[in-house]
Amino acid sequence: MGFAGGLVEGLRPGDLVCPGVVLKDDGRTGQAFPVAPARMAVIAALSAASIPLADGALLSVDSPIRSPEAKRAAHLRTSAVAVDMEAVGVAEAAERLGIPWLAIKSVVDGADEPLPGFLAGCTTSRGDLRWRGVLWSLAAGSRRRTLRRLARASRLAALALQRGLEAALPAWSP
């Protein structure tokens, strides 16, 4: 579970994705990791709870896809509907251990929304928060609006993920 970026038109902050496959996009393998058969029960539970869900593959990448053009190109190249940076790690570990798994992601940024360049200074290469970069960005007045927009989108995504998990967890029976 976690956050993702949208790669197709129509996905907005708070929309959920429960992919049938996670695609490793590291520039070398292009490996695909199918999820557990319990996904169908989870999708049925989300549907019964009237929680909208995007269907399609999740692309897992090593670094953020920042521009709308790069997001569209990633979708055209892979047919994935959303992108994240961590699902493939979970998929690889689960596969090695023989543990059934699936992913539920909540969209934070849509396909037409660029990720601001200054965010690169707010995180490490592993995606960890770099507080000095966040504070510097807050000090720059023009960036406050962008950070407020991202904070709002993150809150919407977190609430949708919580609601989705509350509906999905009882249906999960590996």
C-alpha cells in the first residue's frame, strides 16, 4: 500500500489502483510480477464499498517521473496506468519467499501534473525526506503554493487509501 503517480488521463488525487501486475522498469530487466489471485476478492470488496478503482498495470521505477510528457511516454511504452518507486521491491521479496502479495496504491499526482523540480532537493535518492530541502522550499514564497497543493493531494490520497484498506483487508485471504 502506498502512493503513486497517475500515468493516464482521468486519474486524480485519491483515486485507487489495484494492479494485476507490477512492472519493473529499471532500464535492464523489464520484469513483470503478477499479484496474488486474492486480488479479485479485493476488487469485489472495493466495488461493494463503492470505491472507484483504476484497472491496469503499475510501473515501478528507480527515480520519479516528473513531467507530464515523461508520464505519457511511460504509459505508451508500458501500458501502465500508475507509477511508484517501491512496489517492485515488495514483489521481488514476496516472490523469493513464496508469499502471496498485492498492491493498493492511491494517486497523489495526475498524469497532467508535473512534479516540481525543487522536490528533488526535498528527498534523498532513496526517497527519504530531506528536511533541510523542505525548509528551504518553504522559505521560498513561490513554492509554498505548490507544497500546499501537494499536501492537499497527499491528504486526499491517504484518506482514500485508508478507506480502501478498510474495505479490502477483510477480503484478503491468501
